[in-house]
Amino acid sequence: MDIPLADLKVQYTTIKREVDDAIQSVIDETAFVKGRYVKAFEESFAKKNGVNHCVGVANGTDAIYISLRALGIGKGDEVITTAFSWISTAETIQQTGASPVFVDIHPDTYNIDVSKIEERITLKTKAILPVHLYGQPADMAPIVDICERYDLKLIEDSAQAHFAEYNGQMVGNLGDAATFSFYPGKNLGAYGDGGAVVTNDDKLAETVRRIANHGALGKHDHEIGGVNSRLDGIQAAVLSVKLKYIDQWNDDRLKNAKIYNEALSGIGDIETPGIHPAVKHIFHVYTIRTSRRDPLCDFLSENGISTGIHYPVAMPFLPPFKELGYTSEKLPVASDYQNRILSLPMYPELTEDQIQHVCDLIKTFFRKR
Ligand SMILES: *Cc1c(COP(=O)(O)O)cnc(C)c1O
């Protein structure tokens, strides 16, 4: 039985008619850029997140870059973020001219260790950019408190956490702005690239919209320098269809994670992901830890099971950030975890039999040693 890490095709088959019709309507109306499909999606995404504004942009990376710029972050500033994320999180800080300041992750959650933030604040610090990694919200209450005490901006990188919750509040409501990615493999994925910024701040929403559209709200009204970063009509139409199913899909991921956790408990030296009682984790990826990561990965691959590593190298150790001089002594958890993590197949349509099959293979692997 071959099992992929994620399966976008199986999901498409369940909504094919609706998606095909939606795409055809955009083409019939030539509503390719901007237009009513984008507007309708922005409205429903904002409403479902419980926020006042949503601005669609070209991808989740631009969503972060544009938010940072709209909040006035630029040359000479510092932005505190987690050591462990997809490169976009730190890359966009550099794009603004600011410098990322990396904080190690908490060993239980993979998210920024809030107890290590304050010691990194300087006079140059302008913002904190936590990531809700793997679909689990960062520990936001202490972060909100720090931002208030030091007058810092707060941007949630929610690319992996659509509709995840923290203390009963949805992500996207906890800072000045939150950014989302609709990359096809994300929990809410388009059929191409897409992204969004959400905020409750009217002025900020307007600035984000301006920057994303060449600095203009209307035609030729270029007040500031901007970029060309818009959500397109076809992606918006697909996303509007998928928005109807996202809660069910997120619940199915959580259910699958619980089956994995139960089946993998006590096997070899495997550590399964904890599910904190105060959060709703939506399991964008399901990641275990083991000291035998590489041989386990090879064994699963030989048996038709695809796995992933999110991420093989912590951001501060990637070439674009090398000059900042981070060492593994400074970031002990992230540098240890990068060598031990392994993501197993995770998607809503994964069946219990498939999960059991993966777990049986893992048991076989550890029994052989
Ligand atoms: C996917 C992702 C992004 C970037 O989104 P794109 O749409 O691929 O540009 C940013 N941050 C995190 C944490 C992500 O997982």
C-alpha cells in the first residue's frame, strides 16, 4: 500500500463538480484579477475568522512582507521570530531591510519559546512575528503581554493554522495583523499560489491593500511604493468552495493525529506531538521525533510511505542568515530537533487503515533493532 505525505487529488474528487463550475464561471466572466470572486472570498474569509478585514494577496510570503511594511518596519529595525519555520518567515523580514532576531523553540510545541523573548529585545526591536507551526497556535498570551509592555507590533504567521484556536479564540485575532498562505498543500489550499492578510485595523487594512497593488487603491493613485501581489479570481473561486469544508477537514486531521498518537505510543524512542488542552491544533503536518530518523525515513520509503522533514535546517543556519552568527549552543532545541523530526502522511482523507499500516511498519522497524 503506497501512501503519500499529502494527497490533493483525493480531495479534488470529492468536490470536483463545484470546483470545476467555479473555475468555469471566472473564465466566463473574465474576472481574472480582482473582481467579484476575490471580493466574495475576502468577505467570507474575514467573516469566518471573525475579523473586520481580509486582503487577498499573491501568496503567504508576500502577505508577511506586506504586513511588515504596512506596520512601518524597515531598515535598521529588528523583528523577533522563531528559529523554526519555513524560510518565508525570516526572508520577508530581510526583504523589508530589517533584521530577524531568532529565538529558540519550546521543546513541547515547536513554537517560539516565550520565556526567551524578552532577553532579546533591544532599542531596535519593532515587532514580534510568531508562527503557529504545524497548525498549533504559539503561546500567544505572554507574547501579547510583552508586545503591550514594550510597545511592539505583533504579526501572526498563520500560514499553517487556518482556524486553529488559542484559549477559544481563533488565530488571526491575536495581533495587529495575521498572514495566511493558500499554497495548495496548506490546510486551506488554492489550485495555485495565494495568500491573505487579516486585521481589525481599518487603516492598516487600507495600507496593506495599497502596498499589494502598486501603492494604489484606485487606478493611477500611486501614493506610496508598492508591489504587484494580488489574489487572482480563479484561486479565490476555488477557495470559496473549499471554505465550506475546511472545518470538517481540520477536524479530520485532528482525528487522524489522535489515531497516530495512540498507535505510536511506547514504540521505540518515538515522541509523538502533544496536543495542548488550551488550543485547537489543526495538524497541517504530523511530526514525530526519533533518534533513528534517517533509517526510519529510508525504511518507510522502501515500503511505499512518503515522509517529510519540516524542516531539515533551522532558519538561522540557512545561508541567507549565516552572517547573523547563530550557533547550535544559542539554539539548542531547534538544532537538536532538526535532526530528529519526521513528518508522517497527514491529510483529511487519510483512512484509519492507512494510518494503522504506517504505524505497523514503524513497529516492524523498531522491532528489527
Ligand atoms: C507556507 C508558509 C509560508 C509562505 O506561504 P507561500 O504561500 O508559500 O508563500 C509562510 N510561513 C509559513 C509558516 C508557511 O508554512
